[in-house]
Amino acid sequence: TCQGDSGGPLMRFEPTQKRWVLAGITSFGLGCADPRYSGVYTRVSAYRDWLRSVVSDGFIESLINLDSSATEKYYNTYIVFLSVVLFYFFSLWIQ
């Protein structure tokens, strides 16, 4: 991680489903991309139920099908949006 990365997505690819999955949200790290220290991320799976209550399944499913470049563009936009929403609500929660 580096300065300014907070709130950004940590993604992993699921080859069997041919889709990218949001695995975490960048929280903080020591230094900038220092190999001696790992970054710290929020585990998105811990918020799965809350996410499903906020974002409809149909919206999520329509964005994870990467068969077209248009869908991929919307999916990337969704990931940025979701990261911002999660960061915002997490910051409210820790106050």
C-alpha cells in the first residue's frame, strides 16, 4: 500500500466463474510498497450480509459478467463506487 490507497479495492480473480471479486478494501500500511510490511485491508466478506441489504443481487450479478467491454466498464465503476460507500460507512462506524 501507499499514501492515497486507502479505500481502494483489493481484487482477486475467480477463474472458474470468470469474474473479479472484491476481497478487501485498503485500510493502511507502513511506508510505501515496502516489502517488509504487508498492507492492512478490511475483509469484505465480513460485511456480506450488509452489502446484500444495501445493493441488490440483480445489480451485482449484472455487473460481474465480463463477457463484454461495456459490462467490464460498468463493473469497474461499481467497484470504485462500492469502495467509496464502504469506506464512508466504515468511517462513520469507527467514530
